[in-house]
Amino acid sequence: MPVSQLYAHEQRSRWLHEFPSEHELTVSVIASCPADKLGWKPHELSMPFAEMALHLYFAGTWFLKLLQGDESITAEPPEFEIPGDTDGLVQQCDAFFSEFFEGLRNLSVTQLASDVELLDFGLFPGVKIIELHHGHWIHHRAQLQLYLRIMGERCTPIYGPTAEVSIEELLRPDAHESSEKDE
């Protein structure tokens, strides 16, 4: 069932404000993975770290193409060329995000308010498809964070403290400044 254009406009405005911050947080998680562990996975059925990061970011462009009516998209994920180092992975994720964000900015309110066929799952308003992507993104970012913990690596604060970073450290007025200096 389509949604109102006003609702679609409000949602897009919110996303254009929120997605860059979500991207920054996600890249901080990805950048915490050492290059020699990009292929690590906790179980034989799991995706390796780098592949999951690329899947998370590629999905945004996939959902966007769905909203744009691109008939070439399929349910099968593409084969990703996995970069050899963490910086390369971050650059690839940045590129996918830029493509997604620019496309989101250019989607019309009508496209976001209208129903779109989501493979064999039925019709969904465009805004619900972007909301699905947002939930999908957060889900996989949490998995990447868990991968880091299991690997014994540092977990980046996302919305609050971690074992390595206390709430007091996060609330210090110079906390953002000092974390940039540490990098």
C-alpha cells in the first residue's frame, strides 16, 4: 500500500541526515579489522568479514536499483573482488555508499511513496524498502562488530560504550578530538 508523499519526503530528509553518520560508524568498525583477518569467519556457513562488509554496502545500491526500476537485478549476490588490505576494503565500501547516497538523494518523492515489487515477496512502498535496507545494514554491522570481538580485536563504540571505551570517555568534551588523534 503506497504511503503519502509527505511521509516519503520526511523519511528521505531524515535518511539524508542519518545515513552519513551510520556510514561513518560502520566504516570505523570495518577499519578495525586487521588486513590478515579480512577473510576470517566464525563458522563455515558464515560470510568472511570483508565479504560481509561488501555485502552490507552493495545491498544499498541493490535496493536503490530496485526502486529505480532496474530490471537487471537478481536475488543472487554478485561475486565481490575482495581487496587485499583494510584501506582498500574501506575505499570500496565508501564507493558503494557514495553511489547509494547520491541515488537516494535523486529518488523522487513519488518513487519513495509508490509501491515496488520486491522479488517474489510482494509490493512494498519505496520507503519501506529503504527502511529494510537500514535494518539490514545495522544487522550486518552488528555481526561485523561481533566478528571483531571473537577475533580478539577492539570493538568500536557505536551508540555507547564498549569493553575498551567507557561511557565517561565517550562523554568527555574532547572525546571526538582525541579519538581522531589516536588514528
